[in-house]
Amino acid sequence: MSTDGKSDCQMNSGSLHQFNCRFCGAHLTTTFVDLGMSPLCQTHIAPDQLHDMEPFYPLHAYVCDSCFLVQLQEFVTPDAIFSEYAYFSSYSTSWVDHARRYADMMIPRFGLGNSSKVMEIASNDGYLLQHFVARNVPVLGIEPAANVAKVAVEKGIPTTVQFFGLKSAGEIARSHGQPDLLLGNNVLAHVPDINDFVGGMKRLLAPDGVITMEFPHLMRLMAENQFDTIYHEHFSYLSFVTVERIFSHHGITLFDVEELPTHGGSLRIFGRHSENARLPVSDRVSSLREREINDGFLTLERYRDFGEQVKQTKRKLLAFLIDAKERGKKIVGYGAPGKGNTLLNYCGIRTDFLEFTTDANPYKQGKYTPGTRIPIVSPAAIRDAKPDYILILPWNLKEEISSEAAYVKEWGGRFVVPIPEVRVIGD
């Protein structure tokens, strides 16, 4: 029996098609937002698959009436999503810079050196750990996608290919030791069995070690209308009050928190074993907790109006696109991120609006967006097409993209962002 009265069976429920909360086991009844049916957002379609059937799954997010965890049901196992993955972190220069700044901060703050050990869960292509390697800090990447891990290994980043949880945590500890710094960026939301995952971190972390996790902040998602960050690869959407409860249940105290601008607004939480009192809890923890409580994040009423807000955004975006096409304007997309595919499918945007979209990742080029079947080409195609409008799908990178592709001004091209509502940059 767990400390808050839930059975072990409930607390570790991770079965396919679950309708119970993945943390506390309560039955899910309250809708957060229903985005209809959508395909998996990173299953880009090869040319020889264009005439094949494509599976669509409900994209219906619930909020737990008991612990207020916002979540999707699990329709597809992580193995089906992440064993081969199309997302390579290193193609975003701003994200690599973010990782470098992180390493520059963590090394002196926690006294890391050549006798320390840093491990990253969901280490992708080594975009972050490379900065520790450059500072002679030993590292280990833990990455489930073999195709992505291969790139990291080629960069000289030791990487083990496996999904993370209680079982693999024990195996990693036996084979590689326990980390002084255990981190994960944008992975906490990607695990269907959040208790197995957080429990694994508790098992793996060295007695005096520190955990950091970064994830999109539910408070910012709601305030900035970021519904497109909801997709099947993201099983959970996290407020601070809920994530603090989850970690506390597994014997991890959150002793600090930072609010970051990344991904439209993220949190970086700092955790330690609850038994390790040498790291005091900062005022930022109590301050953010109090802000969320005062903003209603422990009441169902706070979550109930989000769905209507999303519908209004859809109508405004479609009105803009219809008007632009009626005026004979040429529109293309920029980027093929997961969030873009939620937006395109929910709004019904296909080649009748976007002639093509681009992506710097060669792994996606020559394929088509899932569901909407929009061709994905190299960004160089924009210069040839000379569109009037370029819809930025990874809107969180709008500054990076509008700077890199500033040449569109040569013919009067203009960038458009869809979130929090449609806006032509410069207007």
C-alpha cells in the first residue's frame, strides 16, 4: 500500500487503453480539451506509403479530479513511438545553446568534475552531454531510439539504448554506477507509467546526487493557448503542484525550480533524495506553489474553459488562411514538429492551404506530414517558391527561424505564427 492510500496496483497502472489516472489511479471523467482524432505526430509518411491506411487515435486530454494531472490515455505503447524517432535535437541551434548554458551552470553549482558522473535520460543525439564531455565530466546517455543513439555514439557520447524505469535503473546502476547529476529534458511528459519512471530515478540517483527535469509548464500552456503541444507522444501535462506531489510520493524532494522561456514556457525542477537535507528548499519552490494554488490549479473549474478557447483559435487561424487564399496569396509552412502536426490535423490544414512545409532535418525531407500529407522539403525551397506567407509551425523558435530566413523580405514574404493566436510578424 502506498503512503497516500492508493494500492500498488493503482499507483503503477500503465496498461494500454487505461482510463484511470496514471499517477493516483482515480477514474478519469473530466475533459481538459478534445482535439478529435489524430495520427502519431512523428510518423512521417514516405512516398511509397501515400496510398496506405494511416491509424488515427483520439487526442482527448483529461484532468484528474483527484490529483489534477492533465493527461492523455495511452493508445500506443512507447516502443511503437520512440524505438525509431525522427526528432534530432541538434538541428535547433537555440536548443543546443540552451544545453551549453545548462552545462556551464550545473558544473560549478554542484562541483562536477572528472570524478563525477552525469547521466541524461532521453539523451537524443548527444546535443547536451557533449558539453559535459568537452569539460572532461564523464557522462552516460540513456536513449530508447536506436537510430538517434547511434548519432550520439558517433560523437563520442557513451549511450545505452533502452527505455528508462525501475528495472533499467537497477541495471544501469550495476553496470555504470550512480550519477551525481541525473537529468531529463522534455521526457517526463513522454512516459505513460510516470510512477515507474520517477521511481527509477529514485533508485538510480547517488545518495548526494541531484535530479533536474525540464518540461513544458501547464500554467504557460493554458495562458498562451498552446494546445498544439498536446499530442500522443506527450502523455502528461504538468503543473508544479502536481509534479511536486508525484516526486514526493517517490521520496524525492523538489528543492528548487526555475521558470524558462523554452518551448513556450517550461519549468526546470531540481530534486534530491528526501533523506538528503544538505540542500535546502529555496523560496522559489514555495512561491511557485502558492502562485499555482492561488490561480486555481487545485480546482477543476480552472481547467474547464480551455476547450472553448482552443476552438476560437482554430476559427481565427482558418479565417486568416481562407482570406489569404481568396486574395491569391501563396502560403507555405516552416518546420515539421510534433506540435505542428497537432495544429494541422485539428484545424484540417492540408495542401489546399500550405503548398509544402520545410524542415532542416534530412530525416524528414522527402516525406509527408502525418494525416495531412503535406510535402516536407528543404528550407531552401522557400527561396525558389517566394511565398507571401510562411506559417511557422515550431512557433517557439520564431525568433531563430525569422532571423535565419530573413531573406524572405527580399520579395515581401512575411512570417505568421499561429499561437497563442494567428499573428503576422511585424504587424
